[in-house]
Amino acid sequence: MVGSTIISTPFLGRSLASPIILLSGCVGFGDEYTRLEGFSNNDIGGVVLKGTTLDPRLGNRPHRVVETASGMLNSIGLQNPGVEEVVENILPSLEPLQTNYFANVSGSSIKEYVEITRRFDSSKVAGIELNISCPNVKKGGMEFGNDPIMTAGVVSACRKATSKPIITKLSPNQSDIKKSAQACIESGTDALSVINTISGMAIDAEKKEPILGNRVGGLSGPAIKPIALLKVFDVFTVAKKHNIPILGQGGISNANDALEFILAGATTVGVGTALFFDPLICSKINSGISKYLDNQGHRSLVEIIGGAHKK
């Protein structure tokens, strides 16, 4: 509870202390932020762990990050130690930190997605996010996320591999995100993560070459907020019919941004890029949401989810 208003949020069978979820790739495997003076897990509802593949990956060659106007491009390339290391050593070390951890699964084939999902099924993660829309890897990821049929195939196969809640991360780089959302729901997803980063690039004019080693990166930050907001608004029209919650994300950097996403239809909101310029921003967002709810006469956050849609 912040102030006099309850901001706890029901999500995938759990009651989150806050609607804020820290996004994959922004806080590593979740332990980094506990070292910051002033940060508390009580300020968040959960953490999506760094993208995990079946085998260890070194990621893309430099440069990997470029600052842009109102945002940043990243092309990390899913650098991670592999699922065995995450499940056997990293996750056990996180248990005392007392928040909800969600795995983030990435693969180059449906078989790989299934194997990683099955491995996390025996762990203590609260749920599994399927990253089928990563724009900065050469194989997999976005190949699955831009085709509703392939999307459905990944979700359906992973659904059979786990009893844990599945969150499917949708790509904005497609013609009809509502069609993909419907395909995911019909294939057994329990929630939708909207949206992933947007494909982009930066060029060094002096060298006459792309700055990122992989050429392509994922654009995040305030620059993509209007696009992300529209995608959440659109997906909600499909998801609400099936009581599927949305994790809304894309440029959230203050309480008003978070509220816009919730009014558009998000049950929870993801914070990522904003953490790089204000690591303690979550408590400020919570306070702003609480103040808004008090001023508007609402008793809980749930009352305003999807509130921007005409009845």
C-alpha cells in the first residue's frame, strides 16, 4: 500500500505489491538492483530475468548500445550463461530477495523454446515469458513473432511443456498485432507482453557505416511510447474477451506514462530504459499512481484498467 490507496495488482494468480515489473535485459538476473542504496523489492511487482537460451551465448560484437533522441538502441544479442547455469546456480541465489521472478526464454527453433521452457518448469520462477520478437538476433526471435502461424506454434508447443503461466512477448514489427494476440490466446498463453523494442539503426556519418556491430538494434525509451500505447490499446480489445492480462511496456518513465498504459488496458507495466537514467524511479511511479487514484476517488488500481475504452 502506498499512501491510502492500494496499488497491489492481481497478475497470473499472484498479488503483486506494485503493478511495476522490471523488464528483461535491464536488470540482469535481478540481483544487481538490490545493491543500490534506496532500492526495495517492495517497490516492484516482479522482475523478468535476462533472456535465456539453451546454451551459453556471447552476444553480438560491439558496439552494442547507442543513445538516441529520447531513447536508446540495444543490440546485446542475448548474451547469457545458458539455461542450466540459470536454473542450477542463479535462481537459487535469488530466492531470499522476495519478489516474483519471471524467466525470459529465447530460441532459434521451436524445439529449443520447448527444451528451455521444460527446464524452467521445474524451477521456482513465477512464470515464463516467451521472447518471440527480439529484433537484434540473427536467428529465431522476430522470425517467430512476425508470423501468427509460427507464433501459435511456439506458444502451443511450450504450453505442453509447462504448467507455469506463460507470457508471450509480442512484436510491434508486424502488420496485425491483434491477429497475433488472438493466435497466442488460442494456443494457451496466460498473458501478453506488449510491446518488444522496435527495429532501428544508427549510422556513423564520419565512418560511413552502421554504429551497431549487428547493424540492427531494438529501439526503446520515451521515443516509442505512443506506438506502444496504441498497441496495448488494440491488443486489449482482443485480450479482454478472454480475461488475458497485458504487461504494457514501451517508454514508461513516470507515473503518468504508467497510468496511460493501464487506462489503455495493461494490468501491469514494464519499466526498463528509465532505470538507466533514474534507478530509483519505481517508488516515484508508485507514489504518482497512488496519488492519482486517491484524487480520482478510486479504491484500487483494478478499477481503472482499460478505462480509456468507451463502454
